[in-house]
Amino acid sequence: MIPRANSVNMRPTCISNGVGVVSRGKWLAILAAAVLAGCSSFGATGPSSKDIRKASGRTVEGSLVKVIDLDQVTMQRIGETDRQIPFSEAFGDVPISETIIGRGDMLTVEIWESPPAVLLGTATRIGPASALTMPSATSNKLSVPSLLVESDGTIPVPFAGNIMAAGRTPVQVSRAIRAQLIGKAHDPQVIVGLAQNNNTAVSVFGDVKVNGRVPLSPRGERILEVIAGAGGVDDRVDKAVIQLSRGGRVASLPLTRLINEPSENIRLQPNDVVTALTKTLSFMALGASGRNEEIEFEATGISLAQALGRMGGLREDRANVRGVYVFRLEKPALVGVTPGDGTRLTNEGLVPVIYRVDMSQADTLFRAQKFAVRDHDVIYVSSAPMSDLQRFVGLLSSLVFPVIGLTQAIP
């Protein structure tokens, strides 16, 4: 009689999972499928922290990428070289100055002669036959409604001749005219006024209702007054930046700062150029954060801490708390590069920089409150190393348990 085969020897080795029995061969097939599926389907939101650390040896537009830790030394260097200079410091708030007549200005002249009038004693008409510019002498008064300051700086005054006006104040011009009339008129009195100010003016451009020249009055207009005179900005106040150019120097401040800090609303000087710029500022949020999109912010700016909050923070299930990065093109001075030292720069003369932020350190949160995010920055949160393993285990479970159930159902 042929003995019955030993069931242990005749059956393939099996593994019990507490629910059913799966053969070792099936386990190997499941694991192989899981590995292949993981290799082909595991996605990523961007480079890993390891890849970013290696980026310091790569180039962008011919310039080497620099990876810099956002530590106290870096924050101090940024604070020293990237500080926004206020108008009160860059230009100062100059006191009200005297009105100086310039070439091209229009003046008014009025001459009175005390009785008994010798020169202006009769009602006559003097000068050209223009109804607008013709001076008139009635009783003991002569009025010249508009006199153009010629290119040589003089104005023609009846009975007084050509009087130098450019570079003088209206009071000084009136004294010069009176000096020429003494001996011709009895105790003459002269008043000179500025009818049209074409030299003491500022230029207003940009995103305002009316672009053009705005004359300055003797009381001295400030920046907000001139912007209001131009009709105000075209967009929301919190999006506007005011740029002031004077004597080759240029500085910019958010409009809201001029409104909230009266010391920055300085008086303007002749030939100043005021430019209102309203544009949408934004940064790009990528990686293991709550939001992956372009996020706008105000012209007043935001800090890295605020930006992370608007991104929805770091995802607890995926984010690498030590792997937050800020990508930007930086000015050479901010990274210790001086012109002519041989460092290769981008086409715009900038250095590609990746700031590495370790959010696991408590003091980093204080630095994040002071680190300013700029327009076009990219903030990337890398995935934690264990997140890939967790996703692999999740995928493995999703593949294994359906197969186990299937093997139990099939005899």
C-alpha cells in the first residue's frame, strides 16, 4: 500500500496572517507587484532636501547656485544691505523756501503812483492792442496782467525797461522796478505776482488719474497732496508704491506708510519726480504645504512667517520641518559677492540663492518674522524622508489585503 504523502512536505510553505493563509509564492508576487507599483506611481512635489543641498554645485544662467542657511549671521547681513531707506532719511523734510522766479514763468505787475500823479495821472491805454495782455493805466494805477520771463531772464516793464527777474523773488523784482520808476513817477509803489509757475513744479507719473507737471505753491506741497492733485492712484491703496526721484537719487515706500507715518510725507522740491506704481506682488507656494499656488501680498510686504501662514502651514503628514526653502535671485552684496571678484552672475547681474530654513528650531520662528518675502519668490517645503515609506506601506496594504481576500474566496 502506498503511504500517504506528508502534508507538510507536499505543500508549499505558507504564511498565516491571522485571517487566512497565503502561500510564500503569492507573498513574493504581491511584494514584487507592490515594489513595481511603488517605483512607477510614487510621485513627488519637488526635489528632496538632499537634492537641494547638492544644488550648490549647479548653475543658473551660468551663475553658481548658493545654498545659505537662514541663521543669525545671514539675517544680519540682509538687514544691513537690504534695508528700505525711508524718505525722511533719504531726502529729509526741507523747510518752506522762497518763491524764485524762473525763465518761462508768467508774472503780473501792478504800479501805483501817489497823488499828485505825474506819470499815471490820466486814463490812457498803453502797449499792444491785445485784449488779454494789454496793460491799462486808469487814474494813478498801471496793471500788466501777464509778462513772460524771457530766455535772458528779463521782463519788459512799461516806463521801467527790461528788468532782470529770473533768479529773484517777486519782492526783489518789485523793488527793481520801483528803482527804475523813481524820478519818473511820484512815489511809485509796485507789486509783482507769480501768475503761472512753470519752473517750481514737480512731475507726477505712473498709476495716477492725471500724469503731468504740478506747480508748487509758496506754502510747499507734500507728496500726498500732489498725488491727490493728480486724482489719486488707480488701484487699491495697499497695492501702491510711491517712488521719489531727486537729484539722481531714488527711493521707494509703500503708499500706506506715507499715510500712516506723517514724517515720511515730506515736502517736495522743484523738479522732483513722483511715480506711483500699483502692481500685484506675489510668491509661489510649492511642496508639502497646505496650498500649492501663487499667493498675492500687499505692497507693504510680508514676512516668511506670514507667508507660511497664508500657505496653510506645513502638512503634518508629509512636510520636512527642517526642509523649508526660499528660492530667489539675490543682489551680489547680500551673499558676500563684490564686483570684479570673478564670481559669475546671471544675465541680470544677480546670484541664484536658496535660503534653507530649519523650522524645527524655536529661534527660527523669530527670524521668520523678520525675513521679508519678495515679489516672485518661490517658497518650497520638502517632504519628510519617512513620508515616502508611509506612502509605500499604504500602497502595500492597499494591494495585499485585496489579494488576501481574493485567495480566501477562491478554493
